[in-house]
Amino acid sequence: MSDAAPSIAYLDGRRLGRVLRAGIGRVIAERGHLDRINVFPVPDGDTGTNLALTLAAIDERLAATGTAHAGELLAAAADAALDGARGNSGAIFAQFFQGLAASLGDQACLAPADLARGLAAADAAARSALSEPREGTVLTVMRAAAGAIASDRLPPDADFSAAGSALLAAARPALASTRSTLDSLRAADVEDAGALGLVLLFEGAAAALEPGTVVRPLTDAATDLPLRAHLDHAPGAEGGHRFCTECVVTGDDIDTAALRRALAAVGSSVVVVGGGRKARLHVHVDDPETAFAIARRHGTLAAQKADDMQRQARVLRAAGQRVAVVADSGADLPEALWDEFGIHLVPLRVQFGDRSYLDKAGLTPAEFFAELARNPQHPKTSQPPPGDYRRTYELLASHFEHIVCVSLTARLSGTHQAAVAATARLAEPGQVTVVDSFSLSVGAGLVVLAAAEAARAGGDRDTVLAATTAARAATRTYGLVPDLRWAVRGGRIRRPWSWLAGRLPLSFIITTDPAGGLGVRGAIGSRGDRVAAVLKPALRDARPGEHYRVAVAHAAAPAAAARLAAAARERLPCAGDVLVTELGPAFGVHGGPGTLALAVQRASPGGP
């Protein structure tokens, strides 16, 4: 700290806002490094992204808050953190700000002694939010920082320069201690990423109090360190749970302690922040819907998220992979292929009345069709919010040279636009390319698979994009809708067609066109062979001498799907086995049980 710096005896709301935003900027600038050293509580490489998104939500609120009242500014920051928190570390930071705001909300200006009191309250609040507080994490740094500027540790006339120096002098050794406290951090020889994030926040804030201070960027342990090297040495996920699950709960007098206990009974890494009328929960579970069901007992849910940590960790460890592939859940593929190729899934939303589910994460296709059959309220599907895409992009940008996102056809869904809109919020928008699959269901799935195969082979941006666009041009999707009853219920068919649909015992054959549109190709009566009917246009479109990759999806009709797969193997020159999977809600909501989808893709579409 410079001896020439003017004394700063207090922080009002405007000064405090500048100081906090400087600290936030420091964390966001080091997002990639924090992602790369993230191995605890699970080695999923996303702490930097989660902290950046959490703190960016605070920064946006602070930028729009003109108050000179320090307590009001902290209240705004705490509210923004609660809404914007992402991941385990983001939730802990949100509770940290909740504690600061609760302790200092009535303070128009802050003296160093006030900050000490606020940090102690923030430390206690953060620990109370966790079902199992662990030392050797960000909690260790929080406690060290609070203790360093406690009233008995600083002289009565200490200003914020002295307080900042004392705080950092305690926080940095506490951070260093995290490298050897927990087994996973010791094995990877890294500091806790969340703890480093808090130290960066403090460093950026302290630098804002000392004009002219140069903050040096972080570097990895060696300049030639591979992006995912730390993850290679990290043990598996603690507790072994698969999904990092989050949501916001709104209700009356939410009992956060009861919510925390119920979640701890079914999962690990439980964090519940906030309280009163709004709380945010974070938990690692194998079945996200289990956590969401518990949360619904306490209020209405929003901002539901479920990240597959096992798939995420697997792809981050993929040796030699330069490009990451992202797809929405409108693409249907066998789950084993999503896992094998580490394809990042962004789920659509499925809404039954006032209850919302995450497609293929909180609700499997089989569960969807069972609910469709018994629930009198017809479901609606909606595209993922751009924020879901943004978080996925930000995470992958720390680990890969480029990201290719393949979307459901833009002619039938707003999913493509959401995927594109999210790129505008990125620090490097050019690091993401969004490709319209011009297809749906297994057709979109085969385009995604071609992209993933090229990426896994080590292809660069141009190679993966070339494979994706070639696969798109080589793919056609065909479907059989048993009747129009479900499309009528969903409002997709208007009168008089809805009246006629209820009286015509017909099944309709539909197909995608080269621009991603969907049209009716024919119809058959109730006694017709539905399998033969859906295969017929594919046979007609097949080119002599070509071989085809084929995939089949079904809506609660496994026997019909097996027949269709067998017929395709017999009638089409198939390249490899026929893929068979369940049909997702994006198409199934309009076709209903018994719907079949068939995708046919010329093999080696990039060839001559």
C-alpha cells in the first residue's frame, strides 16, 4: 500500500459501490483460472464461471443503484446475489452478501469497525447456509478476513487503507492453507477456487482504495499448463451424486433450516441461502426432481437448473479435444451417446399447469408420457432461457478453443434464437458458433452426433463446423403422428381442423424439408401398417449406392420402434446399427403416445 494515499475514514454508498465493483471486476477477469483449478467439492471446472455470473448479477444491480446509503447498497447487492447465484460457490457468496446486508443495512456510512462487524456476520451467515461447513475452503478465508480487522486487532483511528492491508495479510495465508487442508486440493496441488475468488474480490476492492495500485493477472502453475491439467489429478465427485441442482423458492416465511435438512437427506453439498419470502437452494443429487419436489413444499419454484457434473467432468478431461459441443434437449439420442461424447445438454422446459420440469434432467421421456396420459392439463414446452446457454458457454470457454452449439430447427422453436441471443453477453462472442440443425428429435440428434464425433477426434473450429453443416444437409427426419388429438389439445390445430381431427381415424406422416420446416407427407387409416408408412418416404428419398446412418425414436412405443429399426436395417443400406431411443417432449407433446420418428443421414456426409 502506498504511504502517499489519502486517508479514507468512511465509505458511503457511492464509494462502497465503486470499491465492490472493482473487486467484482478482478474476479471476473480471472474466471478462466478459477475454472481451471476447480476440483472441490467436485472437479467440474466451473467455479470461476459460477462466481463470474453471480458477481455480474451484483455488478449490474450496483451500476443501476444510485444510492449514497451504504446499507441500502448492500441490500441491493444481496438481493441481486440471491437471484443470480450459480453453483456451490455462488450460493455461498450470495449468503455472504446476505450477512453483510443484514448486519449493516441501517448504516448510511461504514467505518472500518462497521466493516469488521459486517464481515463477522457474513462469515456466520455463510456457515449457517451449509449442511456441512468445511475448513480449507472459502469459509477459512472468510473467517480469517473477519478476524484480521476485528475491533481488538486494529487501532481505533485505523482507516480503510490499514484495514485493507490487515485483511489481505490474513486472507492470503488462509488461502495458501487450502492447498494442503483437503485431500482433493492436496492431490491436485491447487488452492480452493472459491477461496481464491474471495481473495481476488478483496484485492480488487483494496486496489480501488489505493489509486495507482497495479493488480497483476494470475497465471497457471506453468505457462504451458494444459487447460484441464488440474482436473486430470482430481479425485471424483464427493458423495458421487450426478446433478448440481438449483432453484429459487418464493413463499411465505420459508423455513430454510427445514429445507436444508430435507435436502441433506437426499443429497450432498447442500447450500440454502436467503429466507423469509425468497430462498435459493443448491444441492448435488442423482435425481433433480427429488430436490425440486422438496422445494415445492416450501413455495413456488423458478430458475430451475440441473447440471450433469459427471458428464461435465468427463468432457473437461477429454484429451486433445479443442471444441466443445452443446445441444438443446430437443435433440434425441441414446443417453449413452450424450455421455460418451460429453455433449453438453441445455434442457427445454416442460410445463404441466403450474409445475415446471427440466426436460431430460428433471423429467425423463418415459415420465413425461406417463404424465401426459394421466394429467388433464395439456403440457407446454418452452425454449431454455438465454441465461442457461450463457452459463454453459462461459464454462466451456474457459476450457476449449471454441464452442459449437447445435439447435432445434428455428422454423419450429425459439430455441435457436435463445442460443444465439446468449452469445451477445459473452466476453468473447466469437468463441461460440450456433448452428441450426434444420431438424428435430433424432434428426437433430444425428447432426449433434456428427459434430461431437468431429470434436472428439480433435478437430478445430472449421473442421467441426464443416462436419456439422455437412451432416445437416445430409439428414432428413420423418415422423408418424398416430392422431391429431394431442396437437388439438395443445392448440396447434385450429377449427375446423380440430373438429375434423376428432372424427378421422387417421395417422399422419410428416417430414422435415431442407430448410427445417415440417410438412405432411401422407396419411393412413387405422388398419394401415404404421411402421411401413413412416419408412416409405425415407426409402423413396434414399439415393442408390449411398449408405445411411439411421436413428429411431418412440413415444412410449418400444415394440413399434423395434419393428421400425428392424425394417430400416432390412430395407435401407445402413452404416452401422440403427440407434433407438425415447422421443423427447419437444416433438412428443404434439404427437402423443405412439408417435414414431425416423432420421436418415447419408454416411460420411462430408465426403464426395
